[in-house]
Amino acid sequence: MAKIPTLKPRLATHAFAPRLQSSAADAGRVEARGTTAERGYGGWWQRESKAFREHYTGCVYCWLDGRSGPVELVDHLYPHGLRRDAQSRSQKALFRLKTYWLPSCHDCHRSFKAQIEAEGIEAIDALAIRLGLDPLADDELRRACLRALTRNK
């Protein structure tokens, strides 16, 4: 009986291969930020975010722009800044505060939301009002958000 030929792995020649290969820069970024589990995105987050995404039908940022986009992730309206080296009680509370969780697509999260965050906490407050939410009022949580925003610059 003839041997069945096997296909050689072709990922190295595929157009997306550079994204699949990790670099020293990626390793440094993971080392500084910590793993997803170290930043709070462990089992609890996986369950809660999945249930949240299943509850919504579209990206809230696309909706604001009159478009329809998929729900691909759960966005924290107010950045929490959880990292391996920074995990205060207020950051953890802000991370888990479901009032400010929003359904988002990847494109809006990378562009529209990043632009809002770059403009500062006042822009995030204005976005909250536009979405029908009360701006974050707790002083300790606002300070945690401001720390996250300044760290991201």
C-alpha cells in the first residue's frame, strides 16, 4: 500500500505569518503588562464577558455612527489600567464595574475608543452621557482611570 503524502506546514509562507510569530518586542510587552490572567482576564472574565457579548447584538460605537457592527469584545468605557505591577483595589473595582461595560467591535475599539481615551477623561465622560450613562462619579475610581490614561500615553 502506498504511503499517503503529508503536506508540509505552509504557515511560514502565508501572508499572515509575521503576525503569528512572536517577537522580542511582544515578549517585552507581555513581561511589562503581565499575562491576560495576571491582568484580570482569567476564568471569571471569560464567563462574564461571554454572557455579556451574547446579550447584545451589535457594537455600541457603530450604533452611534449609524452603522451596524458585530460584538467582538467587551470594552471598559473607563480604562482600569490593571497590570501585573499595578493592581489596586480601585483598579479591580473599575475593571468589574459592569455599568460601564460596552459591546464593541475590534475596529471601533482600536480607532474610535482609542481616540476618545487619548482626549482624556472629560471626553470619556461626554461619551458616557451620549450613551445615556452617568459619568463616573466616585473619586477613587476616577483617580484609577486617570492613572490608566496617563500610563497609556
